[in-house]
Amino acid sequence: MITTITFGTFDVFHVGHLRILERARALGDRLVVGVSSDALNISKKGRAPVYPQHERMAIVAALRCVDEVFLEESLELKRDYLLRYRADVLAMGDDWRGQFDGFSDTCRVVYFERTPAISTTAVIEKIRL
Ligand code: CTP
């Protein structure tokens, strides 16, 4: 049983989110997703997500490629989360390339190319115009 873990905000869910979760799931048998909390987004990005954390978690949990979700409350707890969910693989988008290499003593670290031309920020901008 190979467990893959990934992390993200997954606000205003879009096809780039779906593609990375599908590719992460295909690396193993079980996909666990850490959805970042509203408080974490406010402190790191300076703004609250459009959808509150319980709605973002519900959307991600409902996907066929996702087996389990949890609330990521601190960026500093990454290693604890990897151990708690017994992750064999950590999968992240390549906007994070290199930043998680320090965890390669705990699990395999994989970076996926982002789906081009879409992001939550871009969707919000498009709706605003
Ligand atoms: N992601 C992706 N392709 C995209 C957008 C996101 O593969 N076009 C991946 C990111 O690399 C990350 C995960 O999806 O691993 C969650 O990303 P998140 O930050 O929640 O979404 P973004 O659309 O990048 O949000 P924002 O515009 O607020 O940065």
C-alpha cells in the first residue's frame, strides 16, 4: 500500500487542482490531502480564501481520486503530517520545486508541472472583470 500526500488551499476549485490530485493519486494506492486552513492563508497570503475551509475540504474529499482530507494548520508541521499519515510520497506542484527536498529522508518527493494558464487568482480576476 503506497500512500501519497499533497497540500494546498484548493480555493475556487479548478481543473489545475483536479489534474494534480489525479496525478498524485496515480503514484500510489491512497491519496491524503492537507487542505490549508483559513487562518494559515490569512497569515501567509494576506487574504482569506473565497470558500471557507470546511467547504474546501468537503469539495476535495468528494473527489474519486481522494481518499482522506485533513486541515493543514501550520506549514511548520509538514514532517508531523508526513509521519502521521504514513506518507510514502509527497507530491507538490512545481511552483514549490526544491522547497520540500529536505523531506526526502522521510519519503519520496515528487514535483508535478502545473497545468498551464489557470490558477485561483486568475479565475478570481476573470470573474471580477
Ligand atoms: N496547481 C497546479 N496547476 C495549476 C494550479 C495549481 O498543478 N494550474 C497545483 C499547485 O501547484 C499546488 C496545488 O495545485 O500543488 C494547490 O494549489 P493552490 O495554491 O491551492 O492553487 P492555485 O490555483 O495555485 O492558487 P493561487 O492562485 O491562489 O496561488
